Amino acid sequence: MRNPYDILGVPKTASEADIKKAFRKLAKAHHPDRNADDPKAKDKFAEVNSAYEILGDAEKRGQFDRGEIDADGKPRFQGFEGFTGGGGGPRPEDFANFNFSGGGPFGGRRSSRGFSADPGDDIFSQLFGDAFRQAGAGAAGGGARRKSQKGEDVAATLTVTLEEVAGEAKKRISLSTGRDVDVVIPKGVSDGQVIRLRGLGGVALGGEPGDLLLTIKFAPHERFTPDGSNLKAPLPIEIEEAILGGSVRIPTLTGAVTMTIPPMTNSGRVFRLRGKGLPTKAGHGDLLVTAEIRLPQVVDETLMDYAQKRRSAKAE
């Protein structure tokens, strides 16, 4: 895979927030559901997710920057850097105290897979780890086993209502692989967010399964409009409530609540109901309701006389 920084289009000095922002933008742009006519969209989408798997994880990002893992997240073979010989390789004196007895040139038994796991073999395992033994086996004609291939990632979209998000509901979805899975809507999920569910993708012969890349889509709501973890909604009030004040019932995702409207409330005034928004990892967002003064549908003569007197008084 290409360098993950190049894939996400960010410099090595990019902040965690910049990396996350770049990932979301690219994931949305290359999502297969939005690019049905582009056969390469799925590969681009998977490449963006793989890059974020490394750069979005502080530990993996550090390992990649230090050269400990490659762009696929696999450990790099470090060779003989631990020795201090002038040419960078091991010196004869580095092995002076080791007993290299046995059938192979370095001790231990040989097999079709390389060196066996007897005590003489463990010296090299301790010095260089499994990477050295695999490299040595390949050079000796033993032929190290090829790593099994991972199954393909599968993309799907899950449409949820705001009530389901608030209730952290469980939803069943049918995948293109023919498998049905139950998904619990996580706290703090946002509209358009892509969630990786490991092991629920395509199956490869002899290898581990791929992942499910699930895009969460919020269904339009007749009353509420999401704004991050907050919700926005209109609050129609009668003209007498706007002038005199009073108590009004306000619907929320978890049931109606009572709120007091102060006297002389203007249309457009925003009231905040704390904790009545969407769930977050740390709690809940708020519900922001905007007052909208509603005039009577039937002509009120008293109100008309009052308005006429107000107009006449201003004209004098």
C-alpha cells in the first residue's frame, strides 16, 4: 500500500484532528454507495480506511513513523542493526561464546521449513526474532510459508431514526455476503460516520475474514434537525403566551417535558434544554428550541382593535 500520509493527503506533522477530518472527507467522497458507476471506488475506499487504521491510532502512527511497521501495518525486519561491526553486519567475535554444534551450519536440525525449534535454534530466535528465522529459511531454500490472504472488506449503509440513535437500538442488517448481523448503534455516532466491524466481511480461503465498513445514515425527522450531538426544533407559541408567559409542553426523543416561557418572549428566541439531545460517549447533547409566535387562525376582533390602536398611537 502507498504511504498512508500520501493517501490521506496530510503532512507528517498533521494533528490528530486534521487526520480525522481528511479521512472523513475522503471516505465520504469514495464511498461505494455514492460511486456506483466507478468500479475503483471500493478499492479507494478500502485504501483510505487502511491508511486511517494506522494514522488514526497514535501507537500505530508512532510505529510507522519510526519505521517499525510498513504501510500495511506489518512489522519490518530490522536485520542486524543491533550489532556494532564496522560494516553494519555481525562480527565474528559477536558469536564467540555460542556453541554452533549440530547438523546445520548454525547448529540445530534442518527441515523443509528451515531450522527446527531445538535449543541451538533458540539462540537466533532470541537474537533476531521470528523475522530472522523466516528470512534464513527462505535463503536456504526451505521456503517460508506465505501469509494467508485476508478476505475483502464489505461496505454497507444502515439508515436509523433519531429515536433509535437516542435509544442505542439494535438493528439487523443483511450483508451482500448473505449474512445477517445485529448491530447496536454506538453512543456518539454521527450522520455519515463509517464504522469498521472486524471479521464481518468477505471470507478468504485459509485466511481471516475481512471487515464490514458500515456507514450510518440518519433518516430525516419531522421535527428535529441534528447539529452534532445537539438537536434543533421550532417551538410554536400562542401570542398570549409570548406576551404573558406560561408553561408549554415540548416533545423530545425520550418524551415530552414542561418548560416555562418568560413574559414578552420574542419570536426567534432560543431556549436550551440540557441533556435532551443525542447521546455522546460522555453523556448527551442538548435540545435547542426556537420560539415561533403563532397568530390566531380565526380573526380576533379584540386583538385587531389593540393592534389598530398601537398603530394609531405610533403615527401621532
